[in-house]
Amino acid sequence: MPNELTPLPSGLAKAVATVAALRGENGCPWDLAQTHESLRPYLLEETHEVLEALDRLDQPGAFDELKDELGDLLLQVLLHSQIAEDSGKFNVNDVAMNLAEKLVRRHPHVFGGAKVNSAAEVSEQWAAIKQKEKKKESALDGIPSHLPALAKSLKVIERVSKVGFQWPDLKGPLDKVREELAEFLAEVEKIGPEVTRDTVLSGDQKSRLEAELGDLYFTLSNVAYFLQINPEDSLRSMLGRFERRFRHVETRGREAGKKTTEMSLAEMDKYWDEAKALEKP
């Protein structure tokens, strides 16, 4: 049975009570209709909106936006907890208590007598304690299957590196990038001298290109691992820059009285370079 709710800070208590009311008698039809399964896309969406807010922390009003997005993400936790409580499985207090107990167990250097000298040692200690709690047959067990591919690639690389399946330094991954790029380009060259978006590829050609491109992506993730760069964050940051620059191209086109489709590639490149120059300190 779920544990009894202990006193909560007023804001959190109000949020818990509000969600309970939304799913209670005479509650909201939409909230009452939700299930763990139906809420999956909202959980993913709200998580990504928090990440986008974190990307904009250098902008005015950013922390108000982050506060709002974290609240939306918290709503997903409260809804899942309330749905579980409605079926007698657990409640939000069980979720919080489970988290607190886990944090105490995995921080014996704070709540016990263990000694650590660096953040790296803390990570190793955490992994060792987690391994004891959750017996695994493979170093890859426990990696969420629904992680975005780039984020998952980094998790896989981190796991296999811990058991020694890794080059000793960055030279290995960089050499591998050159090798994989050459193999990918060789497959592209087999298609013909000129490839456009309209080029028709056979199923076999697509399969080989997809495999080689996947190898290249994974190897680049390994380079990112050595450089302590998160490849998912790196790509998201690049997309942010691309969006800002392309919007600048559109704005400059409108100022010139042209739609984007009416502009030449040379014109768009000119405005693109202009946008890049504006970003430099």
C-alpha cells in the first residue's frame, strides 16, 4: 500500500492536491482519461522543452521560462504518481521517499564514512553501488531503449569504456573517423558522379549508406566522449545556431522585398555569412 503523505512545502503540497482534484470526483475529463501510456508523448515533449529552456539561459526572462517548463515537467511526475495512487500502487510520497533513500545509499561519502577525493571517484562509487543494487549480465543493461540515438551512443560508449573496450587516447577515434568517412564516401561514389535529392536509390544502396553513415555518427560520438562533449547537446546547439542564422536570411530577404524562394543561393549565402558575423563577440 502507498505510504501516508508527509507534510510538504506549501507550493508542492498545493500542486499535489490540485492534480488529485483534477483526477478526483467531478474532476477534469481530460485528466481522468489519462493513463501511463497516454502520457508518454507529453513526458517526452516536456523534457525537451526544459532542455530548450536551458539552452536559452543567457537570454532575458530565461529563468522565468525555465521555472515554468520545470513545472510542466513536474506535472508529468505528479500525474503518473496520481494514476498509480488511484490504482493502489504507490503515491507521490513513495516516489520522493524512494528517491531520498536512493540518494542516501549512493552518497556514503556524505551520509556515511566513505571517503572520496574527486567527482570522478563519486561517479565510480555511484556506479559500483548501483551495480550491487541492480545485478546486470551485460555492461549495456539498463540503458533506456527510447533515448535519442546520439544520447544513447554516448551512454553505450561510456559503459563499454568502463570495462576497457576503448582506445587509450583520442588518436584511435580520430583515425576511425577518417576510416569511416572514407568508407561512406566510397559508397556514395558507387551511386554515380551526380547525386541529387531526386536520385533513385535501390534498397541495397540505402542499406549500405545507412550502415556506413551510422558507423560515422557513432565514431564521432566516441570523439565527443574523449573531448568530454555531449554529442546530443552539440547537435542541439548547432541547430539553434542554424535556426537563428536562417531566420536572419529570411528577415533580410523580406527587407529586400523577396520571398526566400525568390532569392538566389548566392544571396542567401551572403545573408548567412552576415548572420555569422553578427554572432561573433
